[in-house]
Amino acid sequence: MATTIEYVAGAERPALLIELLDDDGNVIDLTGFTGSVKLGLDTSSTALTKTSGVSCSTTGITVTWTAGDLALTAGTYLGEAKATSSGLDYIRQFTLTIVPALA
């Protein structure tokens, strides 16, 4: 079952942990991999590409948001997390919803 990830527009916390699972449901150890994350409202455009603040470890890909990263228009974004090592990629997609902040 997919989990809905939701942030308020402009939020910087909490960090996002993306676990990649193998066929047996075990978390894949991504130590030594290089990570990146993209967000877009659809597959034809990218609203955010993030490489700094993205780390790979035994628990998955952790995205640490910084000021302005999530200052996006409210909506449901297609997210793509990538972990790369030796030219080979693990790529997973997810959805992330940005809700408007209170005035």
C-alpha cells in the first residue's frame, strides 16, 4: 500500500526517508550510493531537482529539506528518488502532496 507523503508549502521539516525494498521486503543497503530526488506535477516538467542534502545509507535515501525547497504550488507531485553506484541506478517513484499554508 502506498503512503501519502504530505508537507505544508514552505516546510523544511521533517526530513524524508525513502526506503527501497528488495523482493523479500528487506531494506536495500545504499551505503556508498549517490542520491537525488526530483518532484514534478507530471512527467513533462520538473519543479524541483535536489542533489545536495540527499544521502544514502543502510536505511535508504534521506532528503533533508532546506529553505525554499518545498515552497511549491499546492498540488500532488510525482516524486522520483534515485540512488546511483558504479553507473547503475535504483529508481523509485512516489507521490508527495503540498498543501497550502494557513494565511
